[in-house]
Amino acid sequence: MASRANRIQARIFTCLALAASVSLGGCRRSHNPNTNGSASQNSSVPADSDEAKRQAQTLIDEGKELYRNDQDEQAVEKFKQAIDRDPGNAEAHLRLGMSYGALEKKDEADSEYKKAVELFKKKVQAESKDSDTYFYLGEAHSFLHQDEDAVRAYRQATKLKPEDEEAWYRLGMAETRLAQYPEATAAFQKALDLDANDTRAEEGLESAQEGSQRIKEGKKHAEDMLKKQANANANLNPNGNTGPKPTPKRPPMVRY
């Protein structure tokens, strides 16, 4: 009887141990509800599918909000997730670069900007009438300090969408960096025509006008200096003979 009772107790103990084990395992999973769900979602959705692209865009929108709130590290993670869903998403690479830039990770930022340029160029070839693609291409070039390329992209964006005030402003900034002040002045003025309250464009316009004035003054100063130099040379040589007097030719020998 004692042996039988011991066996029964052993079975009860084993059952209780198994139940406890199952219960603890369930609790661990409940602490990380998104881990398995995310993995299942990633593996079940093909990278280039429409669903993956929708998921990527949702993550980009979430990352943009984090970036606006200066939560740059969290934004980086969102944009990385977006790229995992849709590796060819040019905007995701651009915004990941911007977030890296805010974290002062220049090498990582430049790498993402370069990927964005390549991808936006492919989009331009496929969608030549999309002004936003040209605008974002201009942004990527600007972050890489490729201002001539940026100007071309922004200018095309304004041609396709003349009412895009931000594109006109960005165009003016890129032209200012290239010291193309008359063109920058026109771009900033167009931006102000579209939004008279844009103080950035107003400041840019003043800066471009000052640059144009400096160039005019510089040209006038150079012309005045040339005139002064010419007058000085004329005073030193009133007869216009700037070189030494020629030696007289010796007359031929004459026989007497």
C-alpha cells in the first residue's frame, strides 16, 4: 500500500511539474507578443508584393513622425524595417540617411543617400512625369553636396509642378550655394509668390540679392582697376612707345 501511495504521489508531482512548465512557457510568450508575430509576418509576405510595399509605407510614415519629434534612433529602426519589407523603396533610404545625419553618423548617412540617388534615378526613368520623384532626387543630391545635380532635379520638379513652393525654395538654396544669385533670386521670389509668409524664402531672397550686389560691385571694382592701370601705363609712355628705342641702322660703306 505504501508503495502504491508513493507511485500515486510521484505521478501527481510529475503532472504538477508539467503543468507549471506549460504555464511558464505561456507567460514568456505573452511578454513578447510581437516577436513571433513580426517574424511570421515578414516570412509570409514576399518582399516585392503589394502588401510588403504597403507595410513599408506605413513604417515610413511612422518613422517620419518620430524624426519630426527628434526621436532619431527610433526613426532609424522604423526606416530599416521599411527597407526590409521593400528594399527598393527610395524614400526609405533617403529618410534613413536623414536620420543617420541627425545622429551625426556621416558615413552611414552618405551610404543611404547614394542608394537613394540610384533608386530615384530608376524611378525617374520609369515615371518621368512624377514631380515628387525629382524633388526627392534633388534632396538626396543636396545632402551629398552635389548642388549642380540638385539644381537640375529641383528645376525639373518645378516644371512638372509649378505650384510646389517647397521645390522653388530648395531650388533657390541650391543655386545660392553655386553662387547663381540671379537665378536664386528668381526662385525665391517665385516661392514667395506662392507663400508670402515663408520667412525662409524671404531670407533666402535677401541673401541672393546681396550676393548679386557683391558680384556687381566686384566687377565694377575690377573694371576700375583695369582703367587705372591703363592710365598709369599711358602716363609712363606718353608717346605710346612702350619698348626701348630701336638702334639706328648703320649706313652702307661708301667708296670715295
